[in-house]
Amino acid sequence: MNSNKVGIGKMISIKEILDIIRPFLNVMSSEPVNLQDGLGRVLGADVRSRSLIPPYNISNVDGYAINSDCMDNIPATFIKAGISRPSKIFQGVVEDRQCIKIFSGCPIPKGTNAIVSLQDVEVYESSVIVGKHIMEGENISMAGIDIAEGDIILKKGTILSSRHVALSNITDVPWLPVIRSPKIGIITNLDIDYANMEFTHIQKKNGFAIKSFLMSFIDARGGRSTNLGMALNMQAPVAQIPAFKKELREALGSVDMLVVVGGMHLAGENLLWSSLMQDGANLETFKVAIGSGEEIVIGNKNNIPIIGLPDHNVASLICALLFLRPCIDILLGIKYSYEDKVFATLDRDLDEFDISRDYLYAKLYENKQGDKIVSPISAQDTLMISVLTGTNCIIVIDKNCSKAGSAVETIMFTGSIIST
């Protein structure tokens, strides 16, 4: 990988960018967590049951527990001997020609081997009459019929929902082996214009806003964000530069991935990027046509992946979705495929301005027939974040699919891997 200066970066697809950085995206090691800390985490190994589900033979209907061997004549009469309900399970032994009223989910009383459902009995004050032959095991769910001890209940790579946590709990699994959340450092990299401090103040405000978004985005996607502060400018006092470079090396050694916000100028024009390259980082700039022509930096240093995002609000958010999200998925061991695409139907023709972009943000909805329809937003401006917040997806532009009714690839703004 060769370093390029801004302005000469080449246009590139999501697949090409991920192919470049993927060799440096190693799946994190596993760590054990308690069940209550497992929600939204990714399993690093298969999980096996430590118990039977159900743990004993249970009734799967409301009815009467009997010994079917006593049905030598039809109809057969059984004397009521008690009741078994979830709040108070019958503990005794049922004698021949006795029966126990039982509710669904209760264990089968000793001395019985079948359940007669309520619609198959005539109920009297002290007895019930069974009018049909009942087979042994009828209306009974046998112990372990759902899950046997040692069965794999959750597979490696599963993103844990509250249902998975409940399943682990009920099968007596006290902890879960999950992929360690990748630690992702974020540095704000702004060029301070000492001649126009009012503009610099606006830049700083935008930089902090983007960093705030990125930290919440990373955490929602299963990573662990860490704020590495703001990079020094080229015009910083010379005495501060060696300390900054040292801190930069230490910071990079403490994270699993580095994200830089803004300052898309490489060697000789930007202190952070030039410092990284002086220390042996491999960096390359690529064009992404979102607004006026944005650029991102992709590379690595000592096998630590590095992504540099644009300093415009909207462009940075979109690039995070396009490029940072799949990187985090790969670090977490979540299956990522270039072929897993979602398509929707355009509701209008794309104009010349639209086709000049690589990506458009849009609204996706379903029509009355259940078809996915996507509507590109007319005002595509990298400085207008209010418009972006009213959308829910990105359209990947294909100049051959620009007319209303065409099927276009869409990427949804799904911000979290946590599911119930």
C-alpha cells in the first residue's frame, strides 16, 4: 500500500476498501461473562446445555393423570386423589384406579403414565369416567425431548439476545464465552486556522459532534470506544511535537483499531498523518462521492487497522456506516459477506446530480403490497445533518439502475446489534 496525498486518491468500492483493510482485522479473543452481561455480545464458542429440557416428564395439557394399565374396560372409572398445579406440585404416589387433576407443565405424578385431556373425561364430584382408550405416554412430554444434556444450544458467532440469555439460564449455563469488545480509539484531527479562530471554533464543534456520534455508534455496534483527544496542528510549538508523537505511539499500542476524524492531509501537511507514516504506517487515500467529493484514509500501523473519516458531519456518519460498521463486525467475528445485499425499488428517476454520487441517503418503506420502496432525498448536503436524521438507509448508486422502478442496493441505518 502506497501513501497518497489528498486530492489524488482513487475512487473505490466498499468491497475494495474492506479487501485492503481486512487482513488487519483479526477476530478478538474470547472472554467469559455472566449471563446478565451477555446481551448484545457475540459468542466466541459453541455453548452446550448442562441439563435436560424439560427436566422431567411433564403434562402438555390440562387434564387428569392416570395409570393407563388400569384401563381394562371402556369406559373406565378413576377416583380423584388430588390436584397438581404449578404453584403446588402433587408429591404423593397415585394408586391404581386413582387419578390426579393436573395442569399443563406440571411433572407427572408417581404411579401414573398418561394424561387424559379434559375433553375426553366426564367429571363427577369424586371420580372421572374415561370414555376412550388412553395409551401410555399420551399427552406427556418426556424429559429431554426439547434439549438433552450436552446438546449445543447456541452456536459460535451468535449475537446474544434476551431469549438466548434466558435459554442459557434455564439450561444451567452460568456464564458465556463471548468475543472481547474491540477497543477503538478516536482522534479528532483538525487544522487550526489561527487567522480565523471563529471558523476554527465551528470546526472544533463539528469535530466534537462527530466524535460523540462515533463513540455511541461504536458502542452500539458492539465495540468499546475510547476518546484519544485532539491531534496537534502543524503550527503547534515545536517543543510539544515529540511528546505528541510519543503519546500517539502509546495510544495506537493500546487499541485494536484507530479512527481519525478529519484532517485529510497526509505527509508534510498534517502532523498526525505524517507522524504515523514516519513511524512506518501504510496509508492510502480514497475518494468517496457523497457530497462535494469526500476522501477517506485506509491503512495500518503494526497491523493495527486505521480509518480516517471526513470532517463533514453527514459524510463522516455515512462513511462510518459504509466502512466502519463492517470492520467492527469482522473484529467481532460476525459474518460479513459482500453478497448479502438488500434491494428496493426506486420511486423516482435519479437526476444528473444523484448519478454523480456514489451514495445517496434515502427513506425506505413498504407499499400496500409489501414491496420495499426507496425514495432518495433531494437535498443531499454533507453539512445538513437534520435531513440525514429523517432518513433510514443509503442507496448504492448504479448508473445502469437510475430509473423509477429499478431495483437498487440499499444499506439500512441499523445502529445496534442488541436484540430482544
